[in-house]
Amino acid sequence: SAIDPSCLCGSCRGKGTKTEGKEVSVKVPPGCDNGNQLRVRGEGDRGTRGGPAGDLYIAVKVAGSSEFQREGFDIYTESSVSAWDAMLGTQVVVKTIDGNAEIKIPGGTQPETRMRIRGRGVPKLGKPGERGDHYVTMKVDIPKSLSSEQAEKVKLLQAEMKK
């Protein structure tokens, strides 16, 4: 006893449900990354024959950032200091995902030195209070041109350093 297709409902084709769009508010927990799935109970498809609605599953896709690089729970950025500040040491303010943080740059810092700010990375999903770290790669700005007076002073310093 087959069902005559002409007798089926045109909008649901005999399934008893229709596809409808619905806006749902979802709280994304801190630390979510690409590929994580969020479940919203009771917001999925309607159950068959009047049964309860199923769950809605959402695949997370995190937008990239021009300021921050993320690797797992760690964040990577860059900061620049002058050659003089790299030689003598200084304090710099760096932007983190939680706002600004001040870090100490010790005298003698070399180009590409990586500084770590513990606990200022991404919160670890499902582990309250635990976070990754924020790493800052130091870029050293070297003057492209010096006046003759400045060049003479640098040469004096160079001679002094060779002793």
C-alpha cells in the first residue's frame, strides 16, 4: 500500500514539519576556537509526531585579527623599541586581548627577543582560571641616517666598547 505522492502536503511533503529560519541568541564561552561545537538545547528541528524539539549544534569559526596571532591558547604580537632603548632598557606598553599591559625591556635586548606575559593569553575552555600566555617579539628600530655629529658619537661609543 504505497502513498500517492499527489496526496502529500505541498509544504512539508508528508513529514509534518517545515523548514523555517529563526534567530537564536548564543553565549560563546571564552576560549572557543575553530572547530569547537556549541549545543543549544531545544532549538533544533521539531520532533516527529509532536515530539520535543532537538538540539541545535553550531560550528564555531573564529575571525582572524590583524593585531594578534593565536596558537592554541597563546597569543603572539610584536612591539618596537629604539636601538637606544634596547641597549639601555625601558618599559613598553603592549596591547593584549584584555587591554594594555606594561612590560620591562631589559638593557641589552636583542632584535627578535621574545618576551612572555604569563596568563594574558586565551582562557582555557572548560578550565576556569587557566589561561595561555601572551608572547611579544621585540623589534629594534635602528636609525637609517645619522648626522655627522651623531655618527661621531656612535664611533666614540664603538671604540669604547672594543676596549
